[in-house]
Amino acid sequence: MRRKRVKLLLVVLLIGGGVGFGVNYPIQTALVFNDGESGELTAFLPLTENEHFSITFTHSIHLTDVVEKYRVTDDLMIEQYEIIYEEFGIGMPNNAGEGEEFVYEDGKYHIRNMKNQFESLNIRNGEVVSNHRLTWTDKKQVKECCEVPFNDYFVPGDWYKVKIDKITLLDYWKGEKISE
């Protein structure tokens, strides 16, 4: 009788451990948005190495769009490779850095060939001018195709820590998957 209990206990422990391990095992690389105050996962966008995304916001002073373009590096960093804007002003660069290219094209300023790498970005979803958008590339069509407003997923005025991370099955269930 005692042997049966020990065997049953071992089976229960093995199954419980397997389930526990399974839901905490990283299953997917994603752009994750963690609440800046609590650190809790709010939303995620599945992305892998060398995929691109951009964040567009309306500048609070000159009220024109600013597009910041990023890619995911092989070591899961966020690399800014271009910025596009229409007006010079507070917070906007007025020239390119070393190795970068400054171009005026179709009524917009572009700084290209940027290589600014970040482990994470701190982004505040605008409150007064709340018009942030997230855009990413469709893997099948290999073109920029998908755009969602931040306000569909995030509270205006709140800030988020954005990074590339491997999410677990548990994270997948807890967070909200960003999709078109």
C-alpha cells in the first residue's frame, strides 16, 4: 500500500513538474511591452531576429508625424536604423551623425544608416496628443503592412518598457497579443 502511494506521489510530482516547466519554457521571441510602473507584461508582438518594426508618434509641439524605424538584431537588441520627420524643433535632430545619411525627400527629413542599439526603450503613450502607432512587416509579403494604434492596447499617459524577449507559454496567456 505504501509503495502505491509513493509511486502515485512520484507520478503526480513528475506531471506537475512537467507542466510547470512547460508553461515557463520560452516558446517565442517577441517585442514585449511591460508596464513601466509594475513591470507586468501588458502586450507583445511576435518578432524574430532581423525583423523590422516602427513607432510613429505625433510630435506634441509641431503636431506632425515622427517615424522611428527599428530592427531586431541577432543578439535580441533593438537597433534604430532610421528616423523620419517633417519639422525641426524640440527633440528633433538637425543633422546626421558619423556614418549616417541626412536626406530631404518628399517633404520629409530622413536620417538613415543609424546604428543606435538599445536593450530596451521607455515609451510613454501620449496623453494630450495620443496618436502613437506600431507598425511591423508582414513576414509572408515582406512589406510593411500592419499598423495598430497604441490606444488599442495601452492606457494614454502610461509608460512602458519595450524590449525584445523570449516569452513563455504563461506570458503568452497573460499578455495581449498585438495583431492587426
